[in-house]
Amino acid sequence: MAATNKQIESVTIEKLVYGGDGLAHYDGRTVFVPFVLPEERVSAAIIEDKKKFARAQLEKVLDASPHRVAPQCPHFGVCGGCNYQQISYEQQLRYKSEILRETLRRIGRIEYPGNIPVHSAQSWGYRNRAQWKVRPFGDAAPGLLNPSQLAFGYFRANTTSICAIQDCPILSPLLLKALLVLRHGFATATPGVREFEAFVNASDSKLLLTAAFSSFPSDTKRIADILRALLPELESLLLHDPMHDRMELCGPGFIDYETRAAKYRVGHFSFFQVNRFLADQLQECVVGPSDTGRLALDLFAGVGLFSVPLAKRFEHVVAVEANPAAARDLEANVRGHGSIEVHTADVERFLDRYREKPELIVLDPPRGGMSPGAVARLARIAPERITYVSCEPPTLARDLKGLHDAGYAISEVLLFDLFPQTFHMEAIVRLARSK
């Protein structure tokens, strides 16, 4: 890699690619430029120069797209959280659908000719979870009590430096309140804190808060009392020193998150979908009216978002989750909801020894997707149908190619815009065994 200040006086953006950048060609190479739209003509400065491609910083939009809009956030372009605030929301959805289709074709060699229905909701105020970093400005030492000496916010794009945040319009109202309260009031309450992670319930009325420290505080009761005074909505607080694996819990350790299907216990170290407007639709699309039978597997089950609705349609459900904290929530959430068998296990190792043949397997893996071994073991079990839920199109495409080679054909592709204003997306792919 070579740093350079080489100027590109004019280049036309051809399309958007997964990751948030626009793609153009200049001087025989591919150039990636952020914060642009297709067909725009821009000037840019190369900041990373490699043999076959370059990354550039947007300097000026020379000919703007009619779909360009003014960003709503004052930190857009510096904060690394959002990529698409310059694009009208209707066009964001169109571009994401095109990117998903192209990613399936380019990485998975999958030509999907069908329509890709897009499910969306409100494009602002949608997030029910956020992480905020805390770092000293300049030479200020962690633990100093002056809030002006501390940066509170998100990582800047492609760096580990902090963009100090004063607003974040994609957060739910309660999360935004927590951001502002903690930003202005946390320093005297929690010296030495390095990170906050906050999660709100479906009604945006209760807050789960985890505070991570560089060293475990001695006055935990005082910290808890001050934070509860600052945030009366605080239902559960966990003070955590990850370096020394020390923690203290103030509260029940979870909040309840309600969907149309059930009420879910979600703990401090458990994952739940981040869009507070689309959880119901997501459940109902993953587990549809035609999904019935004797046996279903829910792999990477989390806290049971899909396990519970599956149990209403199948005689028996096997739910597998490797994270012990999430598995504990899963066990609590499935009680009273039919025949659901919970396994705290790595999915690949579980599939190694599993011998029954289910009618349906639901997969919701993390961004890394399935391992090649897990895909092979899935093919050996040979379920009639597979529903793959993915937040990472490149790994989805890779895994779909493996499943296609094992005899599965795609019957439907859906796109859920769980992450408006960003390049991220959620895809649901239904597959049926063809041979």
C-alpha cells in the first residue's frame, strides 16, 4: 500500500458496491469512492494506491445525482456508522436490491431471475442497540473527571479514533436520550469507563446498559445509583472489566423484548435484531404459513427469535446456540412454547453427530457465515428445505454456492432493510432440495 495525494480531477461513478463505496474506473484501474451515487461525476484524492485498484476520498461532487439529498446527521462523513445518508431512502432500497443480486452472481455464481421483495419501515430512529466508545482527548488520562477531556462516540470510518458524537438520528428516542445523558454526565459517575453498550425494549421504555472499564471500579454502588438517577428507565446495569473478567450486576440481568409471537428475555451478552420496527415482519417471513411438519432445526438460534414461532408449526424443534449467555436466555424463552430442545453447542460440531432428517432447517449465522465443514454436514443431513437468514451478502453467496452444489435450488430471495442509512442489509433465502 502506498499513501498518495494524487488528484482525480473528474471521474464518473458507475455503480455502488457492497461496503458503501461507489465504483469508477480511472487510468486503467478500479477506484472506490465513498459518499457518492451512481452516474455522479466527482473529483477525488487517492488515499490508498494498489496495483489493480485505488481508494479515494471524495473532494467535490461536480454533477450531482437527482437522488442526492442533504444528510440529517451533522457527523455524517466523519463517523463510520452511516454510508448512505446522501441518498434518498427510496433509492437506498433500490441500490441495495441491485447490490444483493450482483453479489450473489459475482461471488456465488448464482443467477437469480426472480423479483427480490424489499421489506422496510421507518428509516430514522430505528436502532434498539448501540455501542459508544470513550477515549481521552490528546494526552488526557482515562479517569479524569472533566467531561471536556473525554471523547464519547463512535469510531471514525476505517480507524480506531473516536468521532465525538452530539447527535445520532438513527437511534431510538430512549437510546438517543441515553447517549446525551451519558455524554454529558458519565465522567463524574463512571471514571475509567471505556465503552457503553445500550439496548432498549420494543416499546422503547426500558434500558439495558453494560459499562466496560479499563480497571474495575471500587465504588460500584455509587456508580449504579448515579446512573439510575441519570436514567430512570435503566432496568439492568452490568459493570464489566473485560481485561480481568470481573463484573457486577445491578438488576435482573435482562430486559423483556416483545414481538407478536412471544416475549423474549434478552441479556447483557445476548444478540437481538437491531431494528425495532421490523422484528415482527422478519419472524413472519422466516417462519411462514407453509412451514409445517414433524421436525425443524433452528441453528444459530440466539435467544429464540425463530425457535418459538417454529414450535407453533412443527411437532418438535431443535434449537442450537453456541453463546452460553444467549443459550441461557433461549432456554428461558422457549419454556411453555411447545416441544423445543435446546443445545448449547457449536453448530458444526452439533451437525457432526446429528442423524435425524428435518423437514426444515433455519440458519441465522453471524457475519462470517457457515464454515465449509458445516455446509457439507448440512448437505449430509439433507433437509427438505433450508431458510438462510444473512446479514452479510458475500458470505451468504459463498454458502449458497456450496448448498447449490449439494443439490439445493433457491425458491425465494427477500431483502429486509434492517439498517437504513448504511450499506448493511439482511437477506432471507429459501431453498428446496432439487436432487
